Amino acid sequence: MEEPVVTATVYWPLWIYLAGVLAVIVGMLSLSYVLGQRSRNLSKSVPYESGISSTGSAHGRFYAGFFLMAIFFVIFDLESVFVITWAIAAGELGWAGYAAICTFVGSLFVSLIYLWREGALES
């Protein structure tokens, strides 16, 4: 059996698409440069946060508990994605899939117990 020969004529739609994307990018950057405002003053160079003037230094310490709680939520929220995906394909996966999801949920349960004992869930 002979291997198909790939020629440059097969890739012409890709090259047209690439040229179009580059044209859009260059056009958007050019228009923003030409039409954009160029006023520089003190009020424009001050950091702006929801209409509140900044006070103090930006290098202060903050409580990391909020960050940890968000990370824990993301980790344990992803569990639902894997469990729902398993539930959709449970018929095809059989007992091997059941054992895998039990191992997965068990490991998450053990990690939840660990976090609870360490006090990481306390706010």
C-alpha cells in the first residue's frame, strides 16, 4: 500500500486562516494605538481599586485562610466533575470503574479528614 503524499496545496486553508488571524491582530493593535487616548497625569497613574483611594503599603501581610478555603473548594468541587463523568459511563466501565471511583472518593475523604484534623477548615 502506498503512503499518501502530502503537498502544500492541502494546507492552503490553514495559511489563509493564519493570515486572517494575523491581519485581525495587527488591525486591532493599530486601531487601538491610533484611536486611543494619550493623556498622562497624576490621577491616571494612581492605582484604582473600585473607586476607593489606596492607603498604606501594598506589601502588607494578609490572612491566607481565604486563599486556602478557595483552594480546598476547587479541589473538592472537581470531585463532582469526576464522579458525574463516572456516573455517565458507569455501564461501560463495569466493576473496574467502580473500584477506581471508590479509590478516588476514598482518597478525597482521607484528605478531608486530614485537613479537618489539622484545623485548615477553621476560618
